[in-house]
Amino acid sequence: MPRSREEGTWVTNVTYVFDGEEDLYLYQRPNSKRYQVYIKTKVEGVIRESTKQADIEKAKEYARERWYEIQGKQRSGIKVKAEKKLFDHIDDFLEVEKGRIVDRPTRGKGNITKDSWRGKRVHLDWLKKFYKERNVKVDALERKRLYNYGEWRMKESGSPPKTTHTINAEISTIKSFFVYLAKEQWIDQIPPINTVTSEAPEELRRDYLTQTEWARMRSTLIHWKNEKGITSRQRYNREVVWRAILIMINSGLRIGELKKLRWKDIQRNTRLTGDDALVHHLIEVRPETTKTGKKRRANAPTMAWFDELRSLCGIKKTGKFFPYIPVANREDFVFCKEGKPDQPFGQGTWDRTWVEIKERCRLAGGTYIDDKRISWYSFRHSDIA
């Protein structure tokens, strides 16, 4: 028969589950009929938990099953004491990923950009929402449900993304998170997650502007830019944003790449001659400013608008060749605050002007703004289309 252990103030009715095994026993707490189980592990210390049973035989059955489970996990090298909860593991994973951030990612080296890291953080916020913000131990997660994450994201999340590409990116991050948990020995199996079917390329760009829509929007933008009765600061901001849109729709630059442009990135194309050399030029997109972390060069017919931006920035025309920028201003931002070329155009200003533009388009009967969910990215997509 199992023998009893010496009792104390907080331990009563102690009974060993196996004869001769002192690392496993049952006990009761004062004023409680339910049995607790005590399990001492070789590596991770002591586990104490409730059997949720008041019957001694049922409590022994629970204790034996937990003992065999723990022994099996330890032999497989899997951690037993999963004291950390989901949100803690997410924080740990993001901290590890943060260590991979570099200014200039190198292909094949496992590096990421700050934007990529921020994207992973957003993706895992959606994982929290999938589990209804319940911060539970990973052992208690309903991992089988994850298989249909994509369907939930499209139909039940309350804020589905524009494209399935975004959902698949989230799934990729979530899979990486569970791979991390497996490597750290918190779980023994990586849950399968079904990816969603990607749209055709033209569907991925469904938010682009047709020629007719662009013509209507262009007219609205010109009236908005030239509106009377606005302040000089508003006039400057609208002039800058107008040229930003013209550059994006003619160069294919992303809004994030555009915002980070410096004058050193704007260069003349020495291979062109004649009229082409008066219109086209090169835009160097630095790897630390791109979505992919890869450097690229764009040849764009946007020379006139960049020259107008130089003038708006208050930079005196210097030299014989485009972009006519003094050496002292090469590090300045192309899209800068009024009178402060060393400071980037404010994010709040980008946001406010876009709200204004969308409202003007709606007032002009531009239903495409909402029907196609037009955004800053639509101008790049319109160039691609």
C-alpha cells in the first residue's frame, strides 16, 4: 500500500501514488476535499497542480497519467513546466526576431527590415484576436482550430484584408512562431494551417485607377491644390502631395519608399540622349527603404516634378546637371517640412491630406474611392497596371 508522507500546515492527507517513488504523491489542502498532485522533475523542479478530484482512486488515476505524460516528455526533450502563457511567448519570439533587424538586409542571410518586424508584430496581434485575447498556456491552446485561420480571417475577423496575400503572410508568421515554440521545446508538434488561394495578379491590383478614374481624380486634385483662402502652409503641403502622387503614378514607387527619398537618390540617366534625357532620370531605391530589403533602380519620366520639389524646398539650383542639388543638401529629404529640408514631411500631414483628397473625390461623385478602396498604394498599382 502507498505510504503517507509527513504532513504540515498546508499539506494534509498525503499519500504516495507508487510504493518507493517519493517524487510523486497526492495531498489535500486545509478546507479542501480535492486532491493536489506533487511531481518532482529531474530538470525543471516541482510541479503542483489540482487533480480536480475528491475521490482518492480517481485522483491516483489522474496522478499516474500525468506522471507517465511528464516522463514521456522529458525523454523526448520537451519542456514540462509551461508556466509562460501565449502573450509571453509572442513577446519572446518578437524579441528574437528583433535581433535579426539590419539596415541593409542581405539575401539568404536571414536578416529582416524594421518594417518586416513591425509586420510580424501585427500578424501576431491577429493571432491573439483569433484566440479572443485569451492569454492561456500553449498547452491549453486549441491548436486544431488554427487549420482554418485563413477562413476565419476572411469571414469572421471583422476587418478582413484586401487580399489573400496579406492573410498568407500572417499565416507564414504564425507558422514561424510555432516553429520557434517547437525549437524551444514548449510544444512537440507544429499545428498545420491551411493557406488560402491567392488571387490572380490583376485581382491583387484591384485597387488601381483606370484611365477614366485617374482623369477624374486628377481634375479634383488640381482644384484641391489651387483652392483659394487656404494658408501658406496648407498651400505648400498640397503642392508637395500633388507632386508625390504624380511621381508615384509615373514611377511605380511605393509610398514608404517615396517618403524616405533623399536628394542623393535622385540622379540623371547618363545613357539617355535627346528629349528622353530632358524627361527621364534615375531613382535609387535604397534597400533599407524597401518592402523587400532589396536595392533597385527606377527610370522614371518625373524630372520636372522633382525639379519643382527642389524649388519648393527652397534649395537653390546648382550646377549644370539634374537634379541641380548642392553637395550640402544631398542628405536632405525630398519630401520635407516647409523651410526644413533636413526634416521629413510629417506623417500627420500625409494622413490629413489623404483624408481631404478622399472627401473631395466623394463630393465630386468619385464612388471608385470607396468601391475600390483607393489608397496611397493605388498610385503605384496604377503605374503597374
